[in-house]
Amino acid sequence: FLICRMSFENAYFRKDVLNMTGYTMPKGFLWGGAVAAHQLEGAWDEDGKGMSVADVMTVGSATKPREITDGVIPGKNYPNHEAIDFYHHYKGDIKLMAEMGFKAFRTSIAWTRIFPKGDEEEPNEAGLKFYDDLFDECHKYGIEPVITLSHFEIPYHLVKEYGGFTNRKLIDYFVRFARVCFKRYKNKVKYWMTFNEIDNQSAFNNDFLMATNSGILFKDGMTDHDKEAAMYQAGHYELVASALAVKIGHKINPNFQIGCMINYSPVRPLTPSSDDVLLADKWEQRRDWFSDVHVFGEYPNAVEAYIERNGYRPDITDEDRIVLKEGTVDYVGFSYYQTTTVSSEKIKPDDLTDLAKAVAKNPTLMRSDWGWEIDPEGLRIALNQLQDRYHKPLFIVENGLGAYDKVEADGSIHDDYRIDYLRNHISEMEKAVELDGVNLMGYLPWGCIDLVSAGTGQMDKRYGFIYVDKNDAGEGTLTRSRKDSFFWYKKVIESNGQDLD
Ligand code: BG6
């Protein structure tokens, strides 16, 4: 732990390296933070909630992957079951966010609170009531809820019985869920997103990502070819479901702003060689088709050609294509954590299938204790690229540093490394808005309160301004406390981004 901590402190002290801007953000800019239901609510089986795919994932670590078990097995540690028990603490937690001056709070609606199994005709009233109360609590402080409909928490029943989004029926179930939420909260929520990080699935042979994103559990013996075929099918059905939801949402309330949510990471060639440059382009094409379809309502040529060339035959009807065109999104929400560097030494552009095989270490960047590269300028690049490609308002709905925190004897937490990380990223974001004219709706850093890591299931991989007393083993009092970054972020918001010191 000590060795990790030392390397990590050296890694983030970049305060003198980048120029601070001193710019302020446009009026109405949505400063706030982001979380997801399954990572903080807990109460996994209370008030009629059903089991989601997140409820069968055990705790892992920086080196040990989470296990996806066949149902809940007694004796295993499932960190999402209790998480930080936001379900019973939300009033105090929202109050703390209000104290920081939040203008917006991004969370998700746990699908299984509303439709416990996913295929019911009628929703669960107790689940709907919880979010009524939560959104009321936000509005009490002038905080705008920003809501993701599906954030890695597909009902487990839909996973087991239907094969997740490889099954067309899932479109109907998702749309039913979306319609119920839009109707119920039409006067409480204006900003929506359909599927969290839908493009993660471009890593089609990552079992964990496919389970969380699309509810697909791969069977033993499946080849990469089978897995990629399943991904194109599931991705297509999700995009159709999303487009239908956008159409329905706009009918229910024409003022709704409904966006997509992608995991965006600018891709760089390791060298200036043509092969590396082409590989970077190919890599992006294979990821960006999700957002291209969301925004343009049609498949890019490169992906149609790739599907054809590989003999995949996804079920895509003419009617689907019309729906995609009619249900394009209002804005592009995205997470930014790091850039990606690729090398054709590892794989040639025309052989690219498994995207992970192309990834190389960027020798110019530092890494977090979980190996995530730290690249603040990459955020400015991301904002410019997305603006140039999509001509839509952009919304940063995740960004942040997962780090170990140390609680001092007096209870204080000096998380200067987190402040430095955020300061450098916000500074680059401000340059993009001020100097590059990017139309940006807001900034919602990830895990504004400590929560369960999606990737590792850990509590000790912390992102928050608010510390929660709980560790990876699940021990702790759940007491909340303010880190140094809490007071720093409060100043940033108060000054509308001008005071980053
Ligand atoms: C994003 C997800 O991929 O990254 C979040 O939308 C997740 O759910 C976040 O928590 C950080 O990843 P991790 O693995 O550190 O929790």
C-alpha cells in the first residue's frame, strides 16, 4: 500500500506543469457530480427491488477481476448489496452535495426497483416512490437531476432467461421501463441518458463488460467471432431501444433533453507511421459507431463494411433503420478518464478485431494505482473532437481519479492528488470552452461521494469529495466526512470555475 501511495503522489503533482486558465464558465453551467444506482444505493432486495446483474458480482481488486456468480451464493462478498446505503442516507448525502453548491446530480434509476424482473406489465410503486422522493430532495436545493436509464444494472432475470440484449424482446422491456420513468418524472427530470457507456462493448471479448452493458453471459467455448457477432446484435437492439425511448420521451415532454452516454478516449498512434495512424482510425471507427448511430441515426460505412466482411448477420430491419433516424439524441454525454495509444507493432490495421490487442503504453503519461493513464490535455482534445464530429451540445458526465485515501488521526483527509487531477482537467475543459468555442452543458465528476467501483467492486478505489467509512471487506460505519477536495470543489463552483487554486 505504501509503495503504491508513493508512486501515486509523484504521479499527480502537476500543479506547476499546466497553465491555470482563470476562465469562468457560461451562465447556467451545470457543475455537480455523478453516481449510479447500483454503486451506491444498496438496499438491493428492499421494497420489492429485484436482482440485477450487478447483484451477482463479487468484490475484486486492482489485480483480481470480479466474479459473476450464477445467482447469489451465500458466503460471497457482493459489495453492491449494501454499497454505501444511499437508499437510507440520501437526504444527508444530497444535503452535503448542496453544501458544495451542486447545480446538478447525475444518478441512474435502478431498472429492478421499477420492474424487478424486467418483463412485468406493471411497475413497482415503491420503487417509483423512492425516486420521486430523491428528485424532490434534489429540487429542494435547486439541484437538477440528470438521469441515466440503464447504467450496468440490467435485471438478472432478463440476463438468464432472455440472453440479455441479444434478444429483440429486450427492446420492448427497456422501452416500457423508459416510458414509465418519463411519464412519472416528466415534471421532475429534464436531462436524461439512455445507456451508460454503450460503446464499452466494442471490447466484445471482455466478459465483464458484456455482462454489465448488455446482460450477455458468454458460454464456455464461444469463439471471438461468436462473441463479436453477439455484440453487434445486442448493440443494434440497444440503439433501437434508445432511439424509440428518445422518440417517446420527446412526445411525453418536448422539453426533455435526452442524450447518449459514451466512454470517450481520444486514440493516438504510438508513432507517426501510416500503419499506426490507420490503426488509430480503425480503432475509433469500431468504437464510435455507437455514438454515430445515436447522433446521425445511421450506421457508418466502415462498420457496415466490417460487419459484411466478417460474415456477421445482425438482425437489422428496414423499420429499425427508420426508428434510428427518428430517435436521434439531443446532446452527447460522455465520460473521460484517459486517452488510448495504439501500436501496429502489436496488430496490423486490417487484422484489428480485439481492440485490446492494439493498445500500447503511452511513454509520456503517468498512471493511477489501477494503471489508468492521466492525461488532462486529452480532455480538451476529446471536447474538440466530439464537437467537430457531432455539432451537438456536449456534457461531461464522468471524470475523476480513483485513489487510495488516508484518514488522519483527527479525521481529516488530505487528498491533494485528487484536487490536482481535477484542477488540471477542469483547466483543460475551460480552455476548450473559452478558446475552442465548445458548447458544453456541464461537468459532473464521477463518484462525488465514495462508492463501489464498477470495475473492481472495491470501496477503497475512491473518487469522492465525500468520504464514506467502509472498506473492501465491507467493514465500516458508513459515516460520511468531507475531504479537502470537498472544500476546494465548493470554491470552484462558487467562482463558476475561475478559482482553481
Ligand atoms: C465508468 C462507469 O466506466 O467508470 C462507472 O460509468 C465507473 O460506473 C467509472 O464506476 C469508474 O470506473 P471504476 O471501475 O473505477 O469504478
